[in-house]
Amino acid sequence: MDKSKDADTSATASFLKGQLRKALIEQRLGMPDRLARADLLQRVMRIWLVGRPDTVIGAYWPIKGEFDPLPALHRWKEDGELMEETQRRRIGLPVIDKVHKTLTFHAWYPGCQMEEDAYGIPKPKDTELIVPTLLFVPCVGYSAGGYRLGYGGGFYDRTLAALEPRPFTVGLGFTNGFLEDFEPEAHDLPLDAILNDNGVVWPTS
């Protein structure tokens, strides 16, 4: 086996992914209709959540033009209160463990005290640790088969590998993030579902 050739191939793939990632983020930030698309995706997400059995959902604080899932999740939480469910619905946001490069999820609610993490992303301050059974993850890009292009840090892949039981994972992105020719690498884990502003992208049924 030619290890140097494998290393060169891996480095090239990593470089190309980085270029693609940069282009998609710039395109997303420049979308003139991003707010309208976000409103459509809020509706898609709220409809998709109807009938889900989950009471603890993990999400993320939006950065770099990402879709913001928190308004839809706050409505989901309020709906549970209106229905007087016995088990309180809870929302968690990620807190980064820099040593192990994994994520834990801590309870979030509108108005809770926040602080910036090591990457400058807001996280809940001193709220309880929760374990989501459903996890919404941001997609820079995504493809058929449930594969996601993220930011390259591997935080979600390592977190999902460590969580037991593994939560149901749902990617969120805009239509322009769909990648027809995206080739996942061996370590890439497919998501269980992907939603965009047109509806359910994956699974196709």
C-alpha cells in the first residue's frame, strides 16, 4: 500500500471540501431571500415535528447565515404546555468539550443566561445537562443518502458515535445547499432525515 499516495489523496479531498464549504457559506450569506426561505423552513420543521414522541430535542445556535431552528422549537415546547403533557418538553444547545472534541447538550429557553464558548458561539450558562433523543444539525451542504457537509471539525460525528442510545438526527439547510455529486468519506455518518425550505429531502418516499 502506497501510504504517501493515500495521504496526498486525502489532503486533496480535504482541500476540495474546504473550498466547497467556503463557497456554500458565502452563497448562503448572500441569499437575498434568506428570510423568506427561513420562514418556509420554519413551517416545514413545525409540521415535521407533529406526532414525534420526543420530549428532549438538541439543536444549535445559528452562525454564518445558518437557518435558526429555535423559534420553531420554542413553539413546539409551548404546544406541549398547551396540551398539558405529563413530561415537560425541553430544548438543548451544544457545549463544546475542547479536549475530546465532542458536544454535550445543556437546557436552553428564551431569556436564559448565555455566554460565548471558545469559538465565540453563544451557549447556555449553568443550565442542566440533558440528553436529546432527537438532534437537529446544521448543514453547510447535503446530499442524497442523508450525507452532510459540515464545518470540518468532526464534532457531530464524534458526539453521535459516543451517545447511547444514538439520537434520531435531522439535518437542516436551504435548497441551494444540495450537492448532486458529493462523495462521502468512509467515516461520514448519514443523517436519519434532512429538511430544507421545500420540504423533506431525505428519506425520499
